[in-house]
Amino acid sequence: MQKKNLFLILFYLLIFVTNVTFSEELPTEGVSTSLTVVIDTVWVLLTGLLVFFMNTGFAMVESGLIRAKNTVNVLAKNFIVFAITSLAYWFIGWGLMFGDGNGFTGLTGLFFVNNGIDEGYSAISWARVPLWAKFFFQLTFAGTAATIVSGAVAERIKFLSFLIFSLLLGILIYPIVGHWIWGGGWLAKIGMFDFAGSTVVHSVGGWSALAGVLLLGPRNGKYKKNGGVNPIPGHNLSLATLGGFILWFGWFGFNPGSTMAVGDGKAIAHIFVTTNISAVMAIISSTITSWILQKKPDLTMIINGALAGLVAITAPCAYVTVNASAIIGMAAGILVVISVITFDRLMIDDPVGALSVHLINGIFGTLSVGLFAKDGITGIATGNGLFYGGGLKLLIAQLTGIFAVGLYSFLIAMLIWFILKASIGIRVNKEEEVLGLDIGEHGQEAYPDFQSFITK
């Protein structure tokens, strides 16, 4: 009883101190409002941490799906890319994305997040949390876009060239497109919707990766002269599976966290469920599709199926019913398997299936808003999609965004890759590729004891 009483005294004391503190900080808004801001801030930062943790998932998936001799290289890229995009986003990316300006780009508070002064960012003023909380959450999304590129260009890209590209993606591509849709730009004005980034994050990463893959060419030995495919299996499917689960877990920060507030618990719960249902339906459909087309249920297709379902629901998660999310996920799982096979037939070498997951299903997810949106289902006025009697208005806006973002992202990415190729080069030499980028680029091996055993 004494312990219980002591606990109650401490609990009430904590409430009293908290109320007094926040009342002093925000006397005009009252205690309840200030506490709401604090709770919202904790929510935004925690969900931002979940998105940050997705870097671990990407690192595990990518390293597991490539050969052992390139493991250090892939892990190093995934580790440093977040640092590079963080600096780019802090220096100017945030300002370009959310600064007040014109339909193309932000023009106010461009550098260093206006030194923490929350002025000139009206497009995100709806989020009541402090500026640095908004910045951190959005920063984790910027890092994700660059990480997508890493897997698609794996096993033959020069480390330095990848780093430079990541820096420029964080300045010239991601924040500009982000401004169009999330920063009050021209796509937002025509009524395009992308709740958590099927286009802003995933398609941008996918288009940028496609440009790099086309200029790089396939890995040595990947395709036969007659157009056949030589499978190059990943070295550690346990890592890839772990990464898939981590990404799935992190997506519960990615999508629900985009509310940037906890005031509407019903909406957050709805987004949690649509996100999960899409993922599980995609797992089922990708498994069945792989079983039919490849005669065996391929684990890599199952993992990428889950990720495809998550990418596809990222744009519409707050705009569609749970039943619609199931349809979206089912279609995404089928799409990803067919897409992986198709890219191989076109001799477009993507070691981890990033193009199929992020580009193809980023496009599909964005399109799904125009097809399946139900006006106001979580309190957001989108208008109804085509299948809910809304006609073509929303669908046309989504298609316009898909086309515009694709054209801009691909062309700017291609220009950057081309300049890098003409200057410092983007592909390692054949000998280095055969021996592995771990030794050639880093002078290290991920599994030195194992390699020594094999040599003996």
C-alpha cells in the first residue's frame, strides 16, 4: 500500500509540474493545447525513428540479395547515404521542398532550415509540432528515396559516384518533386494526392535508379547472348528476410506517422490497418503468382511482394477503405512478380528488385488514389475516385503527377549519371567486379574467415 501511495503521489506531482511548465511556455493556448503539442511531437519523433530504422531493413534486404563479395560495399552505401542526404536536406533540401515560393520550388528559408525559425513554411504549418520535429520526420523520408537507388545499382557501381549522385538527388530531385506535391506546388494545386510518398519517395527513388541502371548496364555474366538469364542468387536470404520484416515494421511509422498528430485516433488506426492488409494480401498474391510462373514459391518474390504491397498503399492509405486496400495489395503482389520477370527479359539488371517494388508499385499506388479514393474516409477531402463514382477528375490529377514526376526525375537523374560517367566514371572495371567490390572499393571482406576457408 505504501508503494502504491508513493506511486500516486509521484504521478500527480508529475502532472502538476508538467501543467505548470507548459502553461508557462504557452500561456495563451492553455494547458490542454500545450500538452497536445507535446504528445504530437513525441508521436512525430517516434514514427520518424521507425522510418529511420528502415535504413537497417534496406541494408539487410540489399546485402542479403547480392553476392557475399559485395556485402561490405552495399552496407557501406546504406550507412553513409543517410548521412549525405541528411546534410543535403539540412543545407537546402528542406527549404526547396517546404519554403514558400512558386509552383516549382520553395524560395524562403532555404538554407539550414532557417536556423530553426519556423517562418516561411506555410505548406506544412498545419502540423503543430516544432519545426525541428517536422524537419526530422521529413528528413527520414529523404534518406529513404536515396537508399532505394543503392540496391538497383548494386555490384558494379563506383562508391564515390554513388555518393555524389545521392547528394545531388537530395538537392535537385527529391525536394523539388516534394515541393510540387507536399510543399504547396503546382501538383498540389491541381488536386493530386500522395499521403505518405508512393510518388514523392518511392517513384522518385525508382526513376533515379532506372536511369542509373540503364547507363551502368547489367552485371557481368547476368545475361546470355541469346537473351537468356543467368540467375545470380543472393548470398544470405536470412538477412533479406530479416530486412523485409524490419521494413514492414518501419512502415507503421512511414504511413501513420504522416498524420504528424495523434488527435484523430480513428484515422491513425485506419491507416495502420490499410497498410497491413495491403502488405499481407501482396504476400499471398506474390506467392501464388511466383508459384504459377516460376513453378516454385520463390522467397525473394514473397519478400518483395510484401514491400510492393507497402509501397502501393503508401499514397492511398488514408484515402481508401480497408477492402480497397486488400485489392490494392493483391494487385501489387502480382505486379511485382511480373515486373521482375519482365525487367530480366528486357535485360535491365536490378539485383534486388528495387525497380519492381518502388517504381512500378509507386506508380500503381499513386494511380490507386484516383481509382479507389473515398472522400473523407479519414476526414480528408479528396473527392471520390473512379470506382466510387467520382469520375475522371482525381484520376487525371494522379496521372498528371505520375507523368510529370517521372519525366523530371528520370531526366535530371540521367543527366547527373551521364556527367558522372563522362567525368569520374560510374562503373568499376571488370577485374574489380569479378573479385568483388568489397576488396576493390573498401579493402575489406564481410566474411574473411569464410573466404579463407574456401581458398584452402
